[in-house]
Amino acid sequence: MAKRALEDAAAALGTALGVPVEPTPRLEEALTHASASSVARPHNERMEFLGDRVLGLVIAEALYEAFPNASEGELAPRYNQLVRKESCAAVAAGLNLGDLIRLGRSEHATGGRRKTAVLGDGMEALIAAVYLDQGMDAARKAILRLWGPLIKAAAAAPAPQDAKTALQEWAQARGQTPPKYEVLERSGPDHAPVFTVAAQMKDGARAEGKAQSKRAAQQAAAAALLARLAPDHAAAAKDGA
């Protein structure tokens, strides 16, 4: 990325995030998709890994403070809803982050700047860049500024029910045993694994789900199975990440 373009991106992002964003090599890495990487130009997957953890900690702290009497079971679905890739992508879209991410030619041609995965990963990588260059206080300030409206909405709304809980309650209401979950496959690099999990009822009804953690893959499998067995019930449940 040209020096002037990186400086302009840093200035625009600093205004949006409410914290200084420096035009450093880390920022350039955060804004580089794997499709545009090279030996001399690292991509943002490692930073996405770190940013995901920083985001998770800040959101967990925010929910812990916002819901002092909530149990872990009540906090978890709200947390999952706030840190899931779709939420990260929505925040990124609000920043027009897609316009700043360097993409390879084929990724650009297929609409990469609007893809949930590209935007979500880019948002998490940007959080990592702020954390590494400015520290945790700056990262926390930026996250709370960007996610503030989502946290307020979560506080005002009833806690969403996660798919695993919804499926278990649906089964128990019909005198059936809860589903069993089985990890079928683990693929991908160590820093970004993909788990394939199957959810199966005693009568053989079965569905699979994929995600970057076992827990999220179980939720995806439960959501898929619930959608197959009870579409109306599934509409009220959220697929937690």
C-alpha cells in the first residue's frame, strides 16, 4: 500500500474509532487480505486471530458489567451474538472498511469487499493493530465506541436462546433424549481451524455444522437440525458462535 494511501486510511479510521490509528506496518498487514499477500506483504489472518481474542475479552467485560445478576447461561448467547462474524462485518461495513482492504484480483472481482468473511476478518485484524500499536486501553475504547449501540440493544432485548438449548428443550418437550454431538473433522491451519460437527437425535435425525471452534460448530449443527425438525421453533433460536 502506498505511503499516502496508508496515511489516509489511518486518519479516516482514527476518526471513526475515536482513538489514534498510526500508519504502521501492522495497520498495512491488517488491511491486507490473503488473496493479496506475498512474501514481502503478510496478510491479516494472524492479526484476525489476535483481534478476535481482544474483542472477546472487551465484550465479555462489557456484558459482565451490564448484566450484574445474569448467569453464564444468560450471558453466553448475548456474547455470541455480539462477537459473531456477521456482527463484526456489520461494524466493518459501517466504517466502509471494505474500501480500505487490499484484495487480490480474483477476490475483488467476486465482490470480496462486501463479503462477510472478508469484512469480519478485517475488522478483527484492525482491532489487533490498534491493540498492538496503541495498547489495550485504546483497543477497549475503540471497541466500546463501535459496539456500543449493539451492546445497548442487547441490554434492552430479551436474551436470545442459543440453538443447542432450543433443540434440547424441543426434544425434552416431546419426551426425547437430548441430541448427541460428534466431531467429524478438523481441517485448516492451526491458527484458523475449521471443525465439522454432527448433531444427531436418538431416532437418527441428523445435521452437520461447521465453524472455527467446536462450540460454534455444535451450535451450527443444532441450528441446522432444529430448522429441519421444527422450522417455527428454530426461528426463535439464535445460532451462537
